[in-house]
Amino acid sequence: MTSENLAKTPLHSLHLELGARMVPFAGYDMPVQYPLGVMKEHLHTRDAAGLFDVSHMGQIVLRGADAAAALESLVPVDILDLPMGMQRYAMFTDANGGILDDLMVARLADDCLFLVVNAACKDQDLAHLRSQIGGRCEIESLFESRALIALQGPKAADVLARLAPEVAQMTFMQFASVRLLGVDCFVSRSGYTGEDGYEISMPNEHAETLARSLLAEPEVAAIGLGARDSLRLEAGLCLYGHDMSTSTTPIEASLLWAMSKPRRADGARAGGFPGAERIFAQQQSGVASKRVGLLPQERVPVREGAEIVDAEGNVIGAVTSGGFGPTLGAPVAMGYVQSSHVALDSEVWAMVRGKRVAMKVAKTPFVPQRYYRG
């Protein structure tokens, strides 16, 4: 696609002004990096605060007395008991237990839920919601009307508290309506970097003013998709379409932690979501392969798609995300390996340009997560 027929976020002209290198991503013209460069942008986010444009993601509101129960019929997550002002990670599953997308769900009111879904999946997610539960609740797409930015890093709270002191009291995964520069915004204390920080939803027409205000603070730098990817990889966070997809279940993707206890096989509201039988069977009897963290033992980046082999050269899996971890100062990767090789410190090898690169199965996150839990 040429940049002319790519969609543009409300901050597009600001990215160009800041000297961003733009690339096509999920149908949008997006900044992959700024003049600072991916490595420095990554480290700046870990040390201070980075501002990310994530307006390409999809924002959806569900309304109605039955909205929570309706959504719960599509995800292996407890939505009925999601407290007011809290957010939860969820996944849409299909009839085979495969993952259609992952998303964030927040409760705005008793009868109102706010969803953020992935950019590449947002149209199919909206269609899925409308076809499956459209008769049970009102479904409103905010794709064209609202922007989304993320302020991430250890100084994020100090910066945002200058505009709204109450955000400093929020804890990880709390969600609130907050006035910023006189504009009503939705703010969650969450993100995709492993750092403390916030995601802020606002009407399109106010996005540039708020972004400029935050960038004017000395701690804040604009950060592109390149550093966003290396930050989330160090934090051991999945990228949909790479580390999970319709061909992987939550069990295979090592996401059992995200399946709420009431919805599991022995829970108070067990099952009732697509693919529950297969997922429960896998939980009981195990899976053939599983997602693991991988630490290459040489300073060679191991990229997505690289085959993973055992000591005899048998193919036992594949890398799904990989690159250099600037905070760690070493290459990092994630991928799927046969269950016989998922134990920590198991030795495996990646095939990189015909040569074997030694790797060890490692615990994720690769760097400590620093979410603020109060």
C-alpha cells in the first residue's frame, strides 16, 4: 500500500513534524521511529517516559443490562464480576479454542463496558461482536471518533499528575474518566511495555493538543513502533498474529493465567465460551507444544520464523518474536517448542541463515515488570 491510501491517525501531521520515519502498519501510516532511534527510544521509556500513538487500535463500547453476560459468552474471562473502574485482559476464542484476538475490557458503569482491540483485527472483532451478541446489547464503534495514546515509563505518573493529580492514586489496571486540559478522557493505568504508565482515550479533535502538552514535559519523548515492539518483547508480552493466533489456544500460548478461575473447568461459571471443551481437555491432558521465552546464547538476533531444532537437528518448533533487548543488552525471543523441551534452561537451537544458534528456554518477562500496584 502507498502512504496515500493508508489510514492516518489524528496525530499523523505531528509525527511528520517530529521527523518520524513512517511505515505501513495494520492499514495505517505509522511512526516506526523518530530521529532519536529505536535503541534510545527504548531506553528512554525504561528510564523516564515515552509517548506512543496507538490510535490505530479499535475502541468499542457495549451498553445494556445484559452487556457483561453477553461479552462473557465470547471470552474465557470473568466479566460479570469485573468491578467498576477496573480493566481486565481477555481473549476472543473460536469454536476450536483458537485465539481470534486479545483485548482489554473495562467497566465504565453497571451497564457499560469499554473495549480496546488490536488494529489488524478490529473490523472482524466488531463484526464478531455484532453477529454473536448484537441482539443482547448495544454495540458502538468508536473507531473513527476517538484517539488513543500511551504514556509509559517510571516518570509517567509524575508527568500526567501535573495535568490531573488524581491519576497518581490509580493502581495497575484501574480505569477512570479524567479531565485532562478540560477534556473528558478515559484513562487506564496500564500499557504494553512492562513499565508503569497510562493509556488515554480522547476525542480525535483533542489528541494533538494533549500530545503536544505531554511532549513539552522534559521527561517525555515520542516513541515509535520499533521500540514499542522491543519493549513488549522484553516484558514477555504476546503480539497477536505472531505469538498467538487462531492456530493456538490459550493453553498452548501459555495464557492460562488470563483465564479467570470462575470460568475454568472447576469454576463457578465453567465454560460457556467458544472452544471451552478443547481448552479444558488440553488443561487436563497437556499440549504438544507451548510458547516459551528464549535467550540466544550468542549475540545473534534470532527473528520470527526461524526454525527451532533439538540436539539431533530435529525441528521441534519455531520462533514467533525475536530481536535485541536493549535493557537486557542481549538478544531475546519467544516461540513454540515441543512440550518435551519447555522446562527452564532446556537447550535448543535456532536455525539462522543455515547455522545453529544455541538458545536456552527462559522465564519471562526478561526484565522485571514495574506496574504500580500501590
